[in-house]
Amino acid sequence: MSQNNSNEKLPSMAAIETINEVQGFDPAPFAVEYTDLNSNESRKRLPVMIQMAWFRLKYPEGKIAVQVNQGKDCFVATARVYPSYKDPIDCYLAEATASRGYCTEKPSVSPREWAQTAAVGIALRNAGFGLQFSMAGEDFDDVAPNEFGTPHENMTSVPRPQETIPQPAADPEPEPVEQPPVELTPEEKLNQALQTACPIAKYKDKTLGDVLMLDQGAIKWLANKFTGDEHIKEAAQRICEYAVQQTTA
């Protein structure tokens, strides 16, 4: 008589879990539970911050480009994932589009940042970062039609904010009107924090995002007790604050 062992993983699932495998890193402990609003089923999802850190471990020279446009009643974001920042604009691993509008149940949530985070999370999942978990943050429909023409125009880089994203050749346009500087979104500030160099000698040449995967206690120490560079301390505090938000969401 055969016996069904619920602890044994199906061969297909085991194969999926080897996609984008990074030696020494297991994403499973970072998954958080949530309740599906439609089925009331308990599921697990991988926070976008962890997806991005996993992506950085797999592709140290990688890039995530995001475009956000405002529609009539929502913001529409398109994200693309590249294995290298040197890749041509159309040579990407995965692409995703997400739309978000103002939610009366979540008045403090910016729909622009929500749309951007959702698009990045879906694009990373489409690239294989978290296929064994449910879609990140998908209480609502995740894909929206492209209402704004070509998706790669005016894209900005999330993991490498200082990079210049190559633009496709285009016909000459009229002299643009000078626009005021755009303040970084919390998601973009978080990405800068993850890319901050770690000052601890034990983790020389590693970023705070790398250390987050290896030693969360070190991040907490930098956030609370580090007295060196104030910028590094603020970056560690931002990472800790985001981690707390993910566990209480």
C-alpha cells in the first residue's frame, strides 16, 4: 500500500525551486502569510524587498527599469528586469504591468508607489524569483492594459538610480519644458539603502542588501548602535522599518 507523505515535495515543485538558485540563500524563511480576499485561503508571498535582494544576489550587475504613468483613475506602472545594466533596452528577462488607484481602506498608501511595487514584484516573479509562492501583494487584479504607448519610454532604474537608461532612437522633438526635480519614492529610497556599502569589516565589499540575507542582526546593530557614517545608519534604519512593515502587513 502506498502512503502519501505531505512533507514530500512533488518533483515539479522541487524543480521550480531550483530556478534562480543561489548557493547559501533560501527564500522560504522570508515568505509571509496572507489571506486571499476572494477565496479566504491562507497563502504565502515573498515580499518585493526580498525578491529584489534575491535578484541582486543572482545578478550583481542586474537592473530593474520602471515607468509609471497616471491614468484617469489610477497609476499604471511597467517594470522590466535585465540581467545586466549593459543590456539593450529590449533585451530583458521579464516584463510586467500593474495599475493601482486610491483605496479608501488604505488611505495612507500612495497608488503610484503601490503600482510601481506591484509591477516590480510581478516582473521579478515572471523572471522566476518566487514562483513557488503566491503573487506578491496581489489583493487586486495585477495586470492592466498598456494605455500609454510604448512601455520603455522614460523608464527609470530602480536598483541603480544613478544609471543612464539607454533610449531608443527617435525623431527630433521640440525643446522640452523644464520640469522640477522629482523626489525619490520610498521604494527607490529603499533600493538605495539596499545598495549602500556595509562598513563592517567582516562583510567587506558587500552591500546592506547582501548582509540582510546573511546576518539580520548586523543590520539591526547598524540601525541602532552604529556611530560612524550617518548615511549608513539611516539606510539600515530604512531597511529595518520596511522589514517591520512587511511582517505586520
